[in-house]
Amino acid sequence: MSLDKEDKTPKDFCIKEETVKEKIKKPFRKYIYPILSKYREINLEKRYKLKNKLGIDRIFADQRGNDYETHRNRINKYKNIKGSTVLIIGIGTGRDLESWLKYNPKKIIAIDYFNYQKAWNMRIEYFKNQYDTKIEFIQTDILNMGMIKNNSIDIIGSDAVFEHINKFDEAMVELYRVLNKNGILYANFGPLWYSWGGDHISGRNNLANGYNHIKLSKDDYNKYLDGFGEYDHAEDDGRTWIRNNLFSYLKPMEYIKKIKDVGFDKIYYSVILEQRAISFEKEYKDEFKKLKEKFGLENLIITGMTIINVK
């Protein structure tokens, strides 16, 4: 299979000025949301009792607080991004590049399985007079990073990538190889395969279809996918990942164990619960019960994870 795909100009390339609405939201996010989030977390832990079972630090009820800025700030508490060499895996068209550049790393090496060279060139050209960071884009598989030396990376970062690594054990060994002693491994990823919409497409047309990827026969599942119309390789079309077999098919506890087994030490773990999974549980009780017996409650409701580890 060729890794070269049609180059597309990233839709989010132009950086928009902050709107008045966004400025008003900032203090709410900073002062009010943390209080509401903690209240919801207490209630979720009472109901699902996930913290001790998974060894996690936080439970989030939705995607609030799952933005680039929040995660970069958290990473920066453990390792100063300024002056560091950062490896971004799964850069895609580069939509998260500036979230790292704002912290002035010395160098960014950004890799992706697919080739988005046109978009990468646009990013480099756009940012060259704004930041001093050296930027290098490389099209390669995470298992084929021989061009990166042992112990040469200070921070490894990825967003929405770990769920797409189908040779996860080998990939973790390679990430461990290139990371410096005391270097940081950060990943925010999801939706996870066994969660509602875990294949990145099921449920888009109906709440009841959110678990089609784990409950339908192969033939029925393919018919369901075909129902979304003509396929065109794109980051936001789940069939891109399905057709290229780019899923790890792991459960939350399996991610945690595999990362630990390679030799990484935990700093911080959190999970996000899928509210549509909780709605599904309420509306389709009998069906959810059968799925729970087969796959386990936490695997059905945890849609995303954030992990920060140190070598």
C-alpha cells in the first residue's frame, strides 16, 4: 500500500483572531469549569468506581479540558518544553503544531504514516518568521524511525494517535529507544475501539448505532459503512483508519499495562467518559447489558485517555 495520499490544504490553516465570545469564555473555563468538573467527577467515581481499578488520577465527563492548551500546560509542569527537542507522532496536516511552537522548543520532529507534504510546506512557510524552532516533517511509520538517534528526544507528544497503532508493543519499544533518560512520553487519544463510536464512524447517524463496530457481523458492518456514501481519504472520515487497519484494538487497562511493561513510569493518567454511551445504557438497557457482559463496563464507556509517563 502506498503511503502517499492526495495532498489537501488543511481547512484550519488560517489562524483566526480570538473572538469576543472566546474572550468571555476564558474566565469561565479557568475558574468555573474546574469546580463543575470536580463535582461531576465525584459523582462519576461513586457510580463507576474506576480510579482504583485502572489506577487513574482523573475522570472527565466530557471533552472540556481536553484541549491542546490544557495538555501542553500540564506537560510543561513536568518538563520544560522551551529548549527541548520534541517528537510529535501522527502530526497529520499539522493542526496541533502551533500548540507546541508557542512554548519555544529547540526543535520539532513531526512524523506521520501518511504524506501531507503540501500542508507541511505551508506550515513551515507560515511559521518561519514567527518562531525560532527548527521544524522537520517526516513521512514514516512509527516502527521505522531509524533516522532518529537513541536517547535524542526530550518529549514525545501525540494527540489522537495511540488508538491507531496496530503494533502497539513494538511502537512503545521504539518510543522508549528514542527518548532521553527522564524524558516525557505524553499521549491523548481516543475514541477507544470498544467505546461508543470507537471506530470513528459508528453512531454518526443514530445513537443506537454507536456500537455497530463491535456488535455487527462483518458483512452487516461493511454494509453499514457503505451507507455513509462515497469514500474519500480524509483525517475526519473513520473509514480511512478502518480500511487501512489502523487501530490498536486495545482496552484502557491494556494500554496502561503495555506502556508500563516497556519501562515507562507513570506520572499522570486520566480518562474521559462518553456521554452517548451513558445515554445508550439508559435507552437500550438490555442491549447494553449484553455488551457489558461481553466487553466490560469500563471498556464501553471510556472514550479517551491522557497518559504522561517518564523514562
